[in-house]
Amino acid sequence: MRTPLFMAALFTIAKTQKQPKCPPTDEWIKMMWYIYTMEYYSAIKKNEIMPSVASWMDLETLIVSEV
């Protein structure tokens, strides 16, 4: 007699608890691609700054040596 009551209480608790929400596979893939893309472009942006600084320094050296 106690077992059906216990089972009913257990199912009621299971229904009312918030279940952990995992994103669907397609949303997860989109999120991973977004993160990968942002990291990629961030790395490119960092690498583009340094060559321009090196070019500027070479140009400055050339101008000073001509004077």
C-alpha cells in the first residue's frame, strides 16, 4: 500500500523539478563555429598589426638614412 503512494510522490517530484537543458545539436554546432570563427579572426587581427608596425619601422629607417 505504501509503494503506490511512494511512486506517485516520486513521479510528482520528477515532473516538477527543472530538467537540465542541453542545447540541441544544431544549436551546439552553431555555437562552436561562432567561437572558432571569433578566435580565428582575433588571431588574424593580432598578426596583421605586427607586420604593419614592422613596415612602418622599416620606412622610418629608410627616411632617416636618406637624410
